[in-house]
Amino acid sequence: MNMSQIYIAVSIIALAIVALLVFFAAKRQKEKRLTPLASLAFGFVLAGILFGEERFLGYSLLGIGVILSVIDMVRKLRNR
């Protein structure tokens, strides 16, 4: 595996973990509204996918999106 495949695999694994955490955290709530921070994270992930041809920019945007989504999940869990 070359480095770009490793980065893609790590990104997919991180997004899967985030999706699982969101699924289990949202399971307890009746309404599933997207918070502004989650919307921003989603936008960064989409921008990272769109700018994937430039590796540094694409992976940076994906990383920012994942970090923002984790921060959003932690904030949601603490507010309970």
C-alpha cells in the first residue's frame, strides 16, 4: 500500500467511528437535528472530497471536518 491509500483508509475508518458514535448518541434523542458545528464539519468533509486531487488541501479539510464532528459529539454528550 502506498501512502495515499493509507491516508484514505485512515480517513474512512475515522469517519466510520464518528458515524457509529453519532448513531449511538442520536439513538437516545427523539429529534435528530443537525447542529451548526456538525453542518460545518460536514461541509469540510465534502470540501475535502472535492479537493481530493490536491492531497495536502484535501486531507487537511477532511481532518478538520472529522475533528469538528468529534468536538460536536463531545459537546452533545456533556450537555446531557
